[in-house]
Amino acid sequence: MPVICLMVSENRCNRQMTQRDPIRVCLVGTAARSDYLYGPILKALPDEVLLVSVWGRSYGSAQRLGKSLGVPWYTDLGRLVQETAPQVGVVSVSYGANGEVGLMAVEHGLHVLLETPIAHKLSEADAIISAADERGLKIEVAEQFHRRPLEQIKLKLLASGLFGRVHTSFNDFAGHGYHGVSVMRSYLGFDAIPVQITGLVREYELAPHWARLSDTRGARTEMQEHGVVAFEGGELGIFHWTDIGYDSPLRWWRSSRFLAEKGMGVTVGHGLDVEEKLSLLAPGGEAPRFITLERRLERNDGGALVGIVAHTGDPDQPIVRWDNPFLAPKKGHGVQWHDDEIGVASCLLSLLEAVHDGGKPSYGPHQARLDQELILALRQSSLRGGQPVALPLDPLDQTL
């Protein structure tokens, strides 16, 4: 029986078979993710990358990060580039500084992996993209939500054609802002063109309760965002988010969904503990036929994730699979990342392959800009009393 084994498994084979010098990488910024996330990921991929240096605005923060990761530290990015010769910069700074520092890294001649959002203003995103184009540099953005294994197997299933065309896609607390928009758009295909959005933003007072992220108790104010996106081909995207969705017992729900020509998919979850319900038609056309997802690990008692296999029940395509591109060739000798770390590392891998091969990253700056544009348009629609806002937005509008 045939097995559908798409893109990522090919990448894994290429990574194991192709002998290439590691790409020299620096960390640009000393945000918390630089130390606990990006540093360890870079260190765990010695065949692909070599971490050579870190940059920070202040000497103290740069020194702390450099000592933690065992590399030289700098407060002068030009000197860092001259003395340590990085090819790629992973930009990880405070939330508000994404656009400013991202542009600085590109202007210093670095291919960049940028944190989300690519920039807060569309004009800042355009400046980064233009500067990279002028210098022949690659940009990838660390939008990892659709790269997590469970999302990847769903995208493989959609790419197989089993579901036919996706008509409507939902994000229902499965990610905030541009993250949630990106998940919603991924089911429709990133080539689907949005033409209009209608949005409403509201604030509500809530009963006192425990906030997990801040470990505080008390009354809270909730901000809800709701939007409907119309696409050029007639598809619809529906987006819901609450800004307490990650840490409140009052808002435990987490779901993303798609309605397709030949079936549907529903993620049902409590926080990160989710269950996938994917269905096609049963023979006879009178009942759903549910797809079984199997997580395969290196050993029967654990180990690294090998991949996810979808048992479809379709006689022509009984199996669709996603393979972990970071699985070590020798059993038990690789990292055992959780799903989000696999997603973030996949963003890095996308950039590295573009730098090596001269192609485009699989997500890239234009998709990241569009995800941010949709959130800005949703909020603009709300400010106009829920009036539809046509896309694209004017990037020179100073309110964006």
C-alpha cells in the first residue's frame, strides 16, 4: 500500500547525507528566549550551525548571555560582525524592539531569523524587507505555531488532497494575534489572498482569580478580539482570541478547525492538552470516518519523537506521515525536544536551507507581514464600529 511521505522527510534525508560546513550564527539581543530557547537549540545542531557570538545593548546583559552560552559578547554589532564573521543573526530582543533591531541586523549584512511580529508597524516591516532585498539577504520569521508536529501532520493531510478544498478555517484561542491568524491561514493555504476583514475588540471585567503566568491573584480585565476574513477565492477565515487565553482558569478552551470539501478537522483542547478530530466520509457516504493519529517515539517507553503517522482509512492513501527533521541518525543520540522547540528549530532550518541553496524560506517575511497586517486591520475595523476594512492596508498610515 502506498505511503504519502512529503517534504519534511526529504529535508531530513538531505540533512543527514549532505556534508556542508556549519553556518556561523550570532544571537542579536539578550531577551529571555536567547538564553533558554535559541542558545540551546543552536548548541544542539552542531552539524548545521556554529554559535560564534552574542550582542546586547548593555555590557551587563551581553556579558551574562555570553558567559551562559560560552561565546564572546559585544555591545557593538559592527565589531561583532568584523571579529566573529557570522552569516546569520537570530534576533531576540524585547517585544517592542523587533523592527528596530531587525533592521539593524540586516543593515550589518546578516541573514536573519526574526522574532514575531516581524515589526509592529507595516512601514517598519517594509523597511526590513527592502533592506534585505537590496543586500541579497534572507529573512525567516519565527512563526512556529503551524510548524508544530500536530499542525504539520494536518497540513500534510491537506496537501495529500484527501480533504479536497478547504472552505472555512477557524482559530479559536489556539494562538494570539499574528500567531492565531497564521494557524487559521495555514489551513486555507498561505497563497490564499485576503481582501477584507471585519473585526470587533471588546474589554470585559472578570471575577478575581489566579493568573498562572504572573502567579498573582485578583480581578482582571479581559480583551477579546473577533474577526472574519474574506479571501479572494471565496474562502472564509474566522479568528477569536482572548488576552487571558494562556493563563486563566476562566478561559481554558483551545481549538482550531477547518471545514473542507470532503471532510473536516477539529482541535479540541484544554490549554496545550489537545485532541485532534479529523474526519472524511465513510464508505456509503452516510457517516464520518475518523483518521487515527499515531505519535511514534524512538522506543516503546519514550525517546525522541520519530514522527506522526495518520491512518486515513482511504484505500489509495492509507498512510500520511510527518517525520521529525531533527531525529538523530543513531537511536538515542539526539535531542528530545517538545513540540514547540521542534517548531522553532524548524524556523531556523528553513532559513539555513535558504542561505545554503539560494531559495526562499518556507514562510518568510511577506507572510509574517501579512499576518501582522490582518491583526492591525481587525483592530482598525473595530475602531470604525465593526465596518469592513479592505485589504491591503496603506503602509504609510501612521496609525498602523
